[in-house]
Amino acid sequence: MSIQTPTTDAAFDAAFEHSYAHLVAYSRSHAGQLGDAEDFVHLAYLKCRKAWRRDRVSQQVGIAFFCRAIRWIIFDVARTRMRRDVRERLYRPRSNSERRSSQLDRLAAADAIQALKGRSRDVCIAILAGKDYVTIRRELGISEGALAVSISRARSELNDYFGKCLE
């Protein structure tokens, strides 16, 4: 089963020409708003030329072969658009309302941290400052276990604080 190189096979062109109207209709029904149906059919033609085998040709197999190629093209276009949409959502500049809500979140977090006491408060402030655990331990002079306990207590106290705010 070797894939042939692109060919100018007359049987291939005849099979494609014979099924062209069916392929355009198939493309219109399956592509939706993704693009022009004839563009998908022509892309499928180019894709099929690379894999066409003369020894496996019948009238129905040809149509099915082209329809599969159209389906592959449609999936590729849909996948590309989904990826582009995700990239645009992730990397688009934030709007003013999003910036304001981010600032409000910071203010709420600062207020909640001020409600903490002792080492839990110091640990939260250091974490929000972007310091790693080793630096926090060194600055506060505490062990790994004491840091873990402080983080756990801070988490519990913050959950209690925000729970009271929501009630």
C-alpha cells in the first residue's frame, strides 16, 4: 500500500468531475458558515491527488473518498479557527471593566489579609509579594512545617472571612 505521488490521472479527474455537484452539496451541508463550499471541494481535490490509487477506484468509492477529504478539510478549518479564537481570548488586551474588577479583587484580598493575625498574615503578604517558600522561611525564621501550618491556618481563616462576607 504505497501512496502515489501527485498524478495527472485522467480517471481521477473524470471521477472528480463526475461527482463535483454532489461534493459541493455535501460541502455546503457540512461546512456551515466556515467558508465557501467550492473552496473546500477544491482543497479536497488537491488533498486527494496525493493519495489517489487507480487500483481501488469505483464510482462509489471515488465519491466516498472525496467526501472524506472534504470532511478532513472542514475539520482542519474548524480546528484552526477554534485555536485562533482561544489565542485571541487569551491574549487580547483587557477592557477597563476587567481592570477595575481586578483592582477590586486586590482591594478585597488586601482587606482580608489585614484581618489575619500573626505569622499567617506575614506569610500571605510574602506570598502575594511573589516570594518563594525558601525565602519566606528564611525571612521569617521558620521551619518547613511551621510554614505549612501557617499557610493552612491562613487558608482556613481566609475561607472563614470570605464565608462571613458572603452571608
